[in-house]
Amino acid sequence: MNAIAHCVEGMYSSAASPVTSLLAEEGVRALAAALPRVVADPTDLAARSEAQYGAWLAGWVLGTTGMGVHHKICHVLGGTYNLPHAPAHSAVIAYATAYNAAYAPAAMARLARALGSATAAEGIWDLARRIGAPTSLAAVGFRESDAEEAARLVTAAPFANPRPVDPDSIRDLLIAACRGARPSPDRVLRAQAGDQSH
């Protein structure tokens, strides 16, 4: 899920190119296809090879593009709240993807296609559930009562992201990730419509 997060953020990075986007999409496709097979049968070498291929692509994308709000959140969660790195990525990535969805529609369409899902955020959440990876921050030790403080830390310095960030919107993202409900396109669209009306 950490590798998938690298592909997702690389897809909408300000440094993305046609090549990085192609490889990010392929990385998500490979990981989404391989991980359920690896979990079902850890001795399946073909599935493990496919997962390694996807992870390699994700590493290349990470080293070639830039990361956004998802990685900023996870670095704060790890550095300040001592949350485990990979589980935190798994718990946050669907909600960070939903947060950015309306601001990077082309990237989201490609990610949804790679995941075989109606939306990128739903596909990521469904994959995590399918393989038994965390889908909520509460499951990895984050308390909802810390969301406001964490949001202030995340937004203390500017960083590139498709959707503008502010403490209130990041607090809401963290609360959603803490509760762990499947991201709803309707809720996301309503929130984004409200943001754009200001």
C-alpha cells in the first residue's frame, strides 16, 4: 500500500510527465493484480514477481516526481505520533486520494482504470480491505482527538498538492481516515463543491 501511495501521488505531482504517469498507472495495476494473490498464497512466485515489478515502478516514480498531502500527513503521523510507516500509508491513502479527486480528474480516471474500480479512492480502500491492510488510522493507533493538532503540523509549511490545503480540511481528512468508512463519492463531491464556492 505504501508503494501504491507513491504511484498515486506521482500521478498528480506537479513534476509528473507522460512517462511517469504511464509507469505510475502500470505500477498500480501490477500491485492491485498481484497483492491479493500473494496474500492468498505467499508461495506464488509469479504473483510475488508481479508485486516486485509494481513496487519497482513505484520506487522509480517516487524518485522522479514529487509527493503531496498524503506523504506530508504520513510523515507527521510517523514523526510526531510514532505511528508505523507502512500501516499509516495504508490507512490514509484512500482518503488523501478522495481529497484530491476533483482537482486531478485525469489522474483519478487512470488510477480507477488501473484498479478496476468506479473511483480511485474506492478502489484503493477495497484493495486494502481485500488484502487485510489497515483502512483506518484508529487501527494503527491514531486518536481522533489529535486530528486538529496533526492538521496544524501538516499545514505549517507550504507544499505542492493539487487541492489547496488548510488546517480545517486536513483535520476533516484525518477524522475520516480515523473512522475508516469506505470513501463515498457523494460525500467527497459535496465537500469539494463547498470548497470551490469560497
